[in-house]
Amino acid sequence: MLNAFLWAALAASALVLGAVAGITIKRVPKNWIGLALAFGAGALFSSIAFELTVVAFENGGFTTLALGLAAGALTYYLGNTWLKHRGRPRRGQPKSEGRGLSIVLGAVLDGIPESIVLGAMILAGGAVSPAFFAAVLLSNVPEGFSASADLHREGRDPKWILGLWTLVVVASGVASALAWLLLDEAGPAIPFVQAFAAGGLITMLVDTMIPEAYEDSGDRAGLVTVLGFALAFLLSSMS
């Protein structure tokens, strides 16, 4: 159980590393943030397609996949709508206000299911797939960087930002440990959880990451998105 907690927490800690970079680099150019978003989006597309959706379909069937996708998409949509309403920018504030928390929400919807998968891997074989672990790191760093740079630019205190990501890390570790403990009972639910993550992430990518990546970095966003996808797919195919 401790191994499951530590592996998931280590994978999620890449969010904190990205956050530190996003906070400490003074006056992060907007195009840097956009390119980081694009790269992370490409890596997430690969994870959605090959680590979440395909596996959920193979293990749970079409009905489970469809229900999970719908539930994840609606959860992100409703959560993001609430965040935007709660943090609606006043007159004169930038329209991008609040997008950092939107990316954090997407990271949570992604990180918890990923942690469950890591816990399942450890229970089944005693080890984590190096390719899957590397793909998680590859997507987490840009997510942490771009979201934290936005939050810092929106006036959030650095300690608050790091504390928020630390909570995500702890929650990921706990999710992995619980999966290790309860897998026999919760095993049939895992495909649904994977599909849920996929649905939430697709919605987040289209609503937040991709539009902001293009807005901040222009046409180069497409090229960097393909790069992130290709590298993540390469890592996944090595497993």
C-alpha cells in the first residue's frame, strides 16, 4: 500500500515542479505559457486515447465507456461553469481570469484515475509501467507550469498555489493506496473511472487548454501539440 501511495504521489509531484517553475520565472512570456499548454494538451490527447479510452472499452465495454465519458464531461462542464461564475472577472479584468483553476480542475479529474491505474499496476505485478509513468510526468509538468503561471498572474499567493498542488499530490497518493486496498471490490468500476477521466479531460482540453494555447502562442501551438502527442505515444508504445 505504501508503494502505491508513493508512486502516485511521485507522479503527481511533477505538477508541483511545474508550479514552482511557473511561479519563480519572473514575467513568464505569454507565448511560453501557450506552448506549455499546447505540449501538455498533446500529451494528454495521447493519454486519453491509448491509456484511458481504449483500456476502458476493452475492459468495460461500450456502455461503460459511454456512461463514463458523459459523466466526466458533465462533471468538468458543471465544475468549470461554477468556477467561471464564482470568479467572473469584473470590468477591466482580462478574460483569461480564472483559467488557472480550470486547468487545476482538469488535473484533478485526470490525476485521481491515473493514480488508481498506478495502484492497480502495483497490485497486479508489483511494479509500475515505466512508459505509463513517464507519460504521466510528461503531461503533468506543463499542466502545473501553465496553471500556476496563470494563477500567479491573477494575483494568487505563491504559498496558496503550492498548497493547492500539494493537496492534489496527497489526494493522488491516497487514491492509489485505496485502489491497492479495494481493487478486488472496485475492479469492475475501474473502466468507468478511466472513461470518466477521459470525458473530463476532453472537455477541459477543448474548453480551456487548446483555445488558450492558440491565443497565447499562435499557429505554433499546433506544431507543439503534435510534438507532445508523439512523445507521449512513443512512451506508451514502449510498455
